[in-house]
Amino acid sequence: MLAKYINEKRIERYRGYVIIDGTTYANNEQKAKEVGFKELRIDEQPTYDEQTEWLDYEYEEFKTIIKQHWVVMPIEVEV
């Protein structure tokens, strides 16, 4: 899957086409990569206690890939 990095919480997923200088390129991953789309790799989901924790995620951009990391967060209970 290809995606374009926006920030640590957002990416734009490749929708199957890109428009370059007014020309539409459909199902052309090479053209998508030319405009900044990269391979998206998602870490394996960790185990966590659903009663006291929840899963969040962060994206990290590298030269040729984007990685999605899972972050286990505590459920905060207001008193």
C-alpha cells in the first residue's frame, strides 16, 4: 500500500491515481512515487489490556517508506 506522509498522525493513502501537470495516471505506482507516495509498513499490533489500555498510532517517514507504529496508552479515568 502506498501513502504520502503528512505528519505523525496523518497520511494520505494512494487512491489508485495521481494527477501530474494536468495528466491523470491511473494504477501507476511509479508515477505515484514520483510525487511523494511511499510504501506504508505497519508494525504488528501489540498485545494490551483492553480494560486499562487503548491503542494509538504514529507515523514515521523514512527515505523510501512510511512506518506506522502502535503506541499502547493508558485509559485515563477522571475522578
